[in-house]
Amino acid sequence: MSATRCFGCLALRRLPACGTPRQQRGVPVPVRLPLRLGMGRRWSSSSVTWEPPEGHETGINIYNSVTKTKVPLRTNHPGLLTWYNCGPTVYDSAHIGHALCYVKIDIIRRILTRVFDMNVISVMGITDIDDKIIRRSQELKVNFREITEKYEQEFFSDMDRLRVWRPSLAPRVTEHVPHIIAFTQGIMDRGLAYVADDGSVYFNTGAYGRYGKLFPVETMAAAAVGPAVVRASVKRSIRDFVLWKSAKKGEPSWPSPWGQGRPGWHIECSAMASHILGVPLDLHAGGKDLIFPHHENEEAQCCAYHDTRQWCNYWLHTGHLHTRGTEKMSKSLYNTISVDALLEQNSVNAFRLYCLLSHYRNNVEFSPTSMDIAKAHMRRIRSFLHDAYAYINGQLKCAPLDEPALKMKLVETSAKVKRLLADDFDTARAVDAVMELITFGNKELKKQPQGTSLSRSAGSMAAICSYIHYLMEDVFGIHLPSVTDASNLSLESGGRLFHVMNSVVELRDKVRRYALLQDTPPQGQPALSAEEVKAKKRERTPLLQACDDLRNDLLKSGLQIKDHQGNSSWSLADDPTEKK
């Protein structure tokens, strides 16, 4: 993940700047005069707004963090979306608050790619120089790079386990210091930054005049009090923020026109995103805690550097993970749960489904109850697929299915799910639609067979299974090994597993029917009395127990036998953590 992996900056560094808005879909949009920024000139605060970008329709509506409304998502290039995502500060292990954010963002990226067929160029910045990193290296008396390399590797390992797609590019701050210095100089050249007495460089929000696009200006004083008090002697305004920090004794530093120092936090993302993805940027994502000051400052300094009114067209913010009601999960509150601890008690499938069951913008509470709901959904999906495939394979007998009704329900569900995902990625309601489809399918599978007819109509049920597979695995990243891996294992073993398990299930069925007195009695034999039936069942109880023992032993080996009325079927077992 070095700076050389910029793919020639993806030929996007010289994208045209965002033009003036035009009337979209018959709705008049105010046209503002083109911006001309001279040295030290103030921008009018009346232009602090969001402008619908000119571009290509995607059919998606997305929540706009500036207007607080849903707006059409348009991209600068057809079928191509440039996306910058704030990555980790690699000084410590990731916790499940981070996991929630990155899994939700991963799901949105999968939806854009797999449902709407978009080529998403995803860049995630890695902060590998920072106050927290320096403090940790000083505490452990090691070079800061030992800290960052360890936790960067651990972060990506955790994300791999959670099935989060890796970004197209993951630049590190320390590999882009020259770009950051040039970016800072560019802002200074426009008269929108100044060198303080201590040699640090600050962004001049007063000269910029458009500060407060993502966050209300009137509340900034209170939000910025902490860092402002520390630097009150060098900053001109409480709202000004650092672009370049002057070096302190013993800290890592780089040479610059203003002396030894290191990048400020906010400018890191701006410089890396601009260098790799150009301007304007389609989409920028992160947790809602980054709206201020991080994303507000990014937008301000990028608009200043690029001489444009709008650097990023869409900001996407995920909700927080809470514990104990309203308490946000945070390292500073000592209430975090590591990814390791999460996966000791829960499967990846269950956690990803937990993330799907709430809208990405909503805060959610992590508790045993909330995870139990996700696990229950997972069991319903698995159980339905198990029964559906048992029916398709002739192992589950039921009355003929209502094929036209099943097909119509599948068509309606598919259209509804796509419509919901196009409505600001509403995964919670999309999952509800899938569960309604499963409920409808289960009712059909539970129809009692009439007579001895072996008539089956497997086509519609197979189509439903295929759709659920596509949505859960390809789009949502939820694996269904009880369905897919059984056939794969059979192929790898030359079909032997399939034949062996079918023989085992067939033999067990015969023994169970005999033990339950469900086998066909010899012709001409008189019917047993009630007392004789009870006596024979007691006599054959050990056989029934042996069938149960065989089922339990196979389950320990990862093979599950499920008994239906009159026969049984088998599959690979569910993940045991989903049953806790």
C-alpha cells in the first residue's frame, strides 16, 4: 500500500471542476456567479450551501448531510464513482464500533457494485502519524512505525474476517507528506492560511468566509473549546485549525518551508484524496462523529485549494454504536469490545445481519438481545433454504406448490428490494421484504401432501433460493455454507459425500419409521391395540435414541440432519455461534 500504487492517479487528477447548477427534473435551482478568489479575498457566507452536481443519474437517492434531505445521486462519470473513506488511526486495536461503521460502509459499496453495477474506486486513508501514535510510541519506547505497522496489519486482518472488501487503494499519511506540504502551500498562496508564532500553519476561517457548510457555525465555539484553549496564544480565531504542526522535541518530523513539523489531521485526507481521486469527489464517507471538525475542515480547505464552491458532492455518515442505552462505544469511555471478543460469541454472518437490520445513519445499541434478533433472522433464512433444497431434491414431500403465486411473490420482492436499496440504502426494510418472501415460501412447503402423488414443481422454489443466495452472499456478504458448501464438498470428493450421506439418511429414516411404528405392517396382520402400540414403542425406544445419537454425532462433524414429516434431509451445519 505504498504511494506508488496510485494507478497513475487513476487518470482522475485533472477532472473538471464542478460547474454551475442547472435545472434538474423541472425544479429550478438558483444559479450563482462563478467564484473568483483572489489573494486574501473573503468568500460570501451566503454561498455556504450544497449545489446539485451536474453528472450522470444512478437511480439512487442519498441523504445529503448539508441539506438534511434525500437528493439524487449523480456521478461525474457514467458508471464510475470515486469514493474516499476515512480510515483508522493505527495506534490501537479496532473495536466493534469501528467494525459497525466499516461493515455498513462495505454493504453500501457492495450495493452500488452488485445491485447498481457501478465501478466504485474506493480510497481509504491510513493515519500513521498522530498525537496518539506518538504518545503510544513514547510510552512503549519504540519507533512510531513499529506501532503503526502492527495495528495497520491487525486492522486489515480484522476487516478481512468481517468480510469487508479491501479498498482499491489505502495510502498512508507518511508516504504523502510532500503532497500535504504542497497542498498547505497552495492554501497559503491563496491568502487563506498563516504561519503562527510557533511555526505551525493554520487555516484562516475568517478570510475563507464560508466555514460552516456541514456543521452550524453558531454551535462551533462550544464544540471547538478543547483544542482552542491550548493554542489560543497562536491562533487568530477559535475556529482556525492547524494544517501543519511545528515539531516538538523528540517527535517525528519532516522538513517544510515553515520548518520541521508534521501534517495536521484534517489536511491528510484532503491532500491524499485530491492527489489520487482529483476534484470534484463523488462521495466521502465516515462516522457521524467526523462531521465536525474533520469533514467540515476537509471541505473548507479543499474548496480553498481547488478554488471551487464544492469539493465533495455527497457526504455519507454512519451512526454510532452504543452500549448501556445512550453511551457511545469509545476507547476514552473504556467500554469497547474487541473484534476478537465479538467473534468469540457471534458469527460474522450474525454481525453483518445485525448491521443490516438498522439504517446506516441510525445509532444502534449493541446488546445480547439485539444480537439474538439477528441470529433468529439467520436461523430463519437457513432453515427455509434447507427445507427448500430438501423439497427441490425430493427429500421433503408436500402438496403441489402454487407456482404462479411463488413467481409473482419473487418478482414483487426483487423489485421492492431494489427500490428500497435505491432509497438511501434502506437495508432494514429490504431484509423485511426478504423475510416476507421466506414466510410465503414456508407456507407453501408446509402444505400437507394429498395421497401418494409424487408431483413436484421445483422451478419456482429454485428461483427463490437463487435470489436469496445472490442477495445475501453477493450483495450483503452473508455466507450460507449449509447450502453452498455441501455441493462443493461433494464435487471435491467426486460425489462420494453426497452418496454416503444420502445412504445414511435413508437408513436412519427406515430405522426411525420402524421405531415409531410408521413402517408398513405385513399384509394381513391385524391392527395392534393401543396397549400393544405403547409396548412396542417402549421396546423400540433404544433404536429411536440411536437415531438421535447419530444425528448429534454428525452435527459435531459439521453435518446436520433435519427430520420432516415422513422423511429427513441433510446439509452442512449452521455456525454454532449463531445458536448461542
